[in-house]
Amino acid sequence: MRKNIVAGNWKMNTTVPEGVALAKEVYEALKATKANCDVIICTPFTHLCPVAAVIDQNVLGLGAENCADHKSGAYTGEVSAPMVASTGAKYVILGHSERRQYYGETAETLREKVALALENGLTPIFCIGEVLEQRDNGTYNEVVAKQVEEGLFNLSAEDFGKVILAYEPVWAIGTGKTATADQAEDMHAHIRATVAAKYGKEVAENTSILYGGSCKPSNAAELFAKPDVDGGLIGGAALKCADFMGIVKAF
Ligand code: 13P
């Protein structure tokens, strides 16, 4: 059966000492609590090695927020999937809307990134989601299905089964405007049906689909209670241990 997961996306926040302190705080809090879900933090590249050194990933999983679309070579400033894997990280967020919007990531580059992540034993947390205009003009179901199809449907069923999906409506990210639990459930069910049509019901039922976008302790329980919402990808609220743990405890 699919896993329930709460994953933090720290984005471009915290210095290395601040990030190590936050990771330690979350790790200690998790050891003191019995979490009813998998818990992951995705940090800036610079934080991966020092954070990996202070946590046990059986308790708290570690991931990057991106990786390059090439394995190695003359790509100044890029960080490859093998490099991420060599830090000890196990996950990588791919296709976040901020990467698509500000750094021009396309389905083609994302397919390369997903393939390299999988080749290097990293679990992709693959993000999809519509912008406000697409929510308002009613094209959101097609837009999101297309992102899943174009980014992932080249994979074998076995490889697809290793991917975690994260539905993040762009209009809800960092805006304080959460999708309602019903809006999230409708989309998650639609995504699961899209996956089922391609890979069959069993693969679809085993795929974890996280919700992201202004998820916080006060709304997490209602979102996670929905049958197709298997957890959250948390931005702002992942930067404070108490808030992040409040979301973890929603399961
Ligand atoms: P917020 O939780 O800050 O809205 O961010 C969500 C997000 O983008 C996680 O990837």
C-alpha cells in the first residue's frame, strides 16, 4: 500500500548552521514522537552532507530540491544526481513550479532529471500543479494530467512505482490561500485515475500523492483525511520545527 508522507521543502532558506540546527531539532522531535507517516526534509545542496551526518534516515529522510539534467561535465554551477546521492540523500524534488516558472524547466529536461535521479537510486518527488488562470478558466485537470504524462509516462511501470507525486496548485504556494480539502481530493483522484489509465489500478493505488500549498498545522488534518491525499509537501511551515511537527501529527 502507498505510504503517507510529510516532506519539507526548505527552498532557498537557512544558512548551513541554521539548517543543521533545524534538522537536528526535527530529528529529535521525531525520535520523541511516534510519527504515523514517513517524514522527509529537502534542503539546499549545501546542507545535505552536514545534515546527513546528524540524522538517522530511518527516522528522518533527506532530499535535495533539484538536480541537474546531465550526469557530469562542463555545466558550471549545476549539481548532478550522482553528487546528490553521494551526500547520502535519498530523495530529490523535481519540477517544482518555482523551477518551471523561474528557471524554464520543461517536460523534456524533467524527463532527463527523473531518469538520472532513478539511475542513482534517488526517489523523485515530482511536482505538478496549475496556475491561477488555469484554475479560473477550468483547464486545470487537463493541465495537470499533461504534466504527469509528459514528465513521467515514458517510465516503465516499475520505475513509475518509485516516484512520489506532489500536487501543488501554484496559486496556493506561499499565498496563505490553501486549496480546500475537496479541491485537493478532486485533483488527487483525477491524478490517480490518470495514472491508473496508463499503468493500471495497482500502480495507481500504490502511488503516494502529496498536497502542497499553504499547508499548515491548522488545515493539515482536514486535507490528510481525504482518501487520495497521502500527505503534504510543506514550504513555509517546514522552517519551524513546531509547525512542521504539527503537520506530521495531523496523521
Ligand atoms: P508553502 O507551504 O510555503 O505554500 O509552499 C509549498 C511548496 O511550494 C512546497 O514545495
